[in-house]
Amino acid sequence: MCIFCKIVAKEIPADIVFESIGVLAFNDITPQAPTHVLVIPKWHHETAADLAAMAPATLAELFTVADQIAKTRDLDGYRLAFNTGESAGQSVFHAHLHLLGGRPFAWPPG
């Protein structure tokens, strides 16, 4: 079982900021911005592409939840990112959307 599945199962603690039937959102333990929340599907899908193919409604919910969290934190802008594959920086192979905000971001990203 992957670390995010263990968080969903409440076997590993997390600072949870949102939970629904299909989605869980929690603060990242190594934040890269003042707001850095991970929004994940509760069912294991290795990548965002897998999630889109298997559960497109849940993928859409990840974006809706991220926007709701950004609004509750009064972010005037935010970045959403999926890392897909090891070479793109994916270190946990359970699809997860990064919500980053609270500071300016450069373009193109690193």
C-alpha cells in the first residue's frame, strides 16, 4: 500500500484540510509555497492520466476542491500541478494535484 493510500486509510496522520467521499486534501509536509496542499483521489490511481481514464469525475473534483481551498485561503492566484513520472518529479505514485499559492511564481517552472 502506498503512503497516500495509508493516509486515506488513516494509518498515517496528515493535516487534512478537506475530505469527501472520493477526495482527500492535506497540507504538504515539505511545502514549496506558503500554501501547498495535495489533493488526491481516495482510490489508488498511479498517475493523473490513469485517473482521467478510470475516474474522470474524480479528476474534475480534484480541481474543484483545489479552487475551493484557494478561495478559503484568499489566494489572489495559485498554481496547480501534476507531476507524472519519475523524470517529472513524481515521487509518490498515487495521482496527486499540487495546489501552490501565497507567493509569486516564475514562468517557465523549474
